[in-house]
Amino acid sequence: MDDIKNYIRRFRFERGEMTQQELANRAKCTRQTIISLEAGKYIPSLMLAFRIARALDVRIEEVFEFTE
């Protein structure tokens, strides 16, 4: 089964404990979206994945990992 794993929570805490709301504001999405992503219940669009990576100041491949 294919899966996309993310490290959003880890990067938020490495960035001075950035809140979910702060990340949501920077990535132009809702806090609920960030909550769902961190819980592994939602796979972001490519556009949102790039916005999250930019908001965290890392490459997209560092935030999201695709496994087959």
C-alpha cells in the first residue's frame, strides 16, 4: 500500500514550537487541515505541500516522504 508520511509536527517544534495556526496562516490553509495532516488523515495537494515546505523553510522532500 502506498503511503505519504509527513514530518510537519517535528519541523514545527524545531522552528521554535510554531503553532498549528501559525503554520496554517503561512501556508494559507486552515488549522484543521494541519491537524488532519499531522494525524495522517489527509494527503495534501501538491500546491499545499509546497506551501507548507516553504513555510517551514525546508525542501518538500524533507517534510513529505512517499513509501510504496
